Amino acid sequence: MIVDLRIYTCLPNRVAEFVELYEKMGWPLQQKHLGNCVGWYTTIEGSLNTVVHMWGYEDQADRERRRAAMAADPAWADYLAEVAKRGMLVKMENRIVKPAPFFAALGK
């Protein structure tokens, strides 16, 4: 298993707007195409104005297949266009991580 750790930084005071838009337009599409959300959070301390979400995949090929299907969905393009139009994000990062050998990831 691998996890795609995604970290988005919003402009100050725009996190709630981003989360609301994501819940309405992005969440249903990511549930449909990516499926295995292992966490979705907003920060309350540390680097503020940050959204962190994590998606589990069998391997990199599974990730690429699922993300390609999502990218091909016209509704995903609509969501991305709306995020861009509103100008809420200042930074987007992602990291691919895997469980340490001693950690039983997600009930495995």
C-alpha cells in the first residue's frame, strides 16, 4: 500500500470556502474515482490555512489509473476551473508515502 499525502495552503480566511466548494464538487468525484480516503483534515495549529488529505492505493499503478480516470471526468475539470476562478489556493503539495514495516496500515 502507498498513500498520496496532499497538502493545500489556502489564502488566509479562505479555508472554509475551499472546504465548502470541495465538499460540494470535489468530494463526490474523488470518492467515485479514488475511493480510499484515509484522512481529510484542516489545521488548527501550526501552519494555518492548510488542508491535508490522504488517499490510499495498492501501488503506484493503481494510483495512476485512478487519477487518470478522475482527470478524464469533465466534472473534475469543472471543479478545478471553479477553484482557479475563486483563487483560494496559494500552494499545493503532494507526497507519496508508505507504511513503515512495523505499522499495520489501516487494519491490515
